Amino acid sequence: MIVDTNRLIAATLRDSSSRRVLLCDKFEFYAPTLAREELFRHRLELLEKSGLPRARFYFGLRLVLSRVRLVDGVESLPAFQLAERVMEPIDVDDAPFVALALSIENDGIWTEDRHFEKQNVVRVWKTAELLGLI
């Protein structure tokens, strides 16, 4: 299953439903490498907003990233152009997630971002649904 960056952030910042889902061995998670890049680009802002001690924040970040297979070169996948067309009117920055979902055998995208629900090429999973499967 593809995991959206916002679910990775939620799992990093607190012991939450998102962390419980992410740490469940029942699921195998993938994300484009840009998810890791986004996390690191915003790490200082996230650290400040979370109020977590630095060591605890970085422990959570490492834990979360250890559960995700990061995929390089998503922009060169054959499905990327379709993903761009689908996501252009919604949020083209999320095309790599859709392209990855279309390119590997998986069950969709895990996200709480409603704009993913505006597309109809990949299944969208909510945290509550995944918790129900655990």
C-alpha cells in the first residue's frame, strides 16, 4: 500500500492510530522518495510544532521510515503521465503517489487528504478502515 506523507508525519509526531497502522506487520508500505525528502525538508518546523524533545522526534522519524519502502525514479514510471493527468486538476504534486500506486501491485493509497478522493484510478484507504483490518 502507498502511504501519503501526511500519514508519515502523523505517525512520527505522536503515538497515534497512524503509528499503530504503520507498525502493523499486516501491511507493507511504499512511498516515493519525495516523501522522505518532504519530511527532512520540514523537520525543523515539525520538531518545533510537535514540542517533542529532539531525540524523541528523530527516533519517531527513523521508526516510521524503517517501515516504508522508498521508491526512486517514480517520475520515470510509465504510469506517471497518467497520474499527472489525473491529479493535475486536484493537486499535481501528489502525482508521484498515484503513479506509484498504479505501478506496483498494491491496494491503494493510505491518506486522510480528501483531495485523493477526487480521483478514481486508485483506491483510497482511511486510517479507520485500516484499523478495522488489524
